[in-house]
Amino acid sequence: MTAKRARTAKNFKLTSVTPTCGDFLVKVKKRSGATQDFDKAKLKASVKKAGAKDEHATKVADNLASKVKEGTKTVEIRQWCITELRPLDPKAAKAYETFKKPAKKK
């Protein structure tokens, strides 16, 4: 992931983030049929929310980033994630596998 930073008086501030997979943007296909840029940080955050340690989430996200190709379906990415996470943290893998996204309110 690459980031542009703007200097502030005391520290650096993140101003924009560009998701990358290798040196190029990769579009993945969502269940709805829409396409979206693959975001390794988003994947890592979701694995951490399932209860995985930071180092396990980083390892899983790094491994999957190398597998993801143009047009990969998010359902495949989810299965790969579960497969990668299970030997590292079975409890987090189960939580990730059973999570259901709440339906949007109309």
C-alpha cells in the first residue's frame, strides 16, 4: 500500500491511500457484480476484527495479496483467507467464516 503524506508541525499526517497489489491496482469482483480495487489493509482489518493477532492478520493479507489477480471474486478471497488463517488461529478463522454482513436498511 502506498500513501501520500503531508508534513504537519510535529508529525506526518496520512492524506490519501492508494491500494496496490504488487505495483498495480487490481480490481476484484464483488457478489453484486460490481468491481472494486483490492485493498490489503481492508483485508487485514477484517481479519483482526475476527480476533486474529496483528502478525497473523499481516501474514494472511500479504499471502493473499500475491494470489489476487484481476477479476478475482471476493468469495474466493474469503475462502483463501479462511484457509490461510485456520492453521494460525482456528478460533479467529471460525469467527471470520461465520460472520454475516448485516443487511442494508432501506
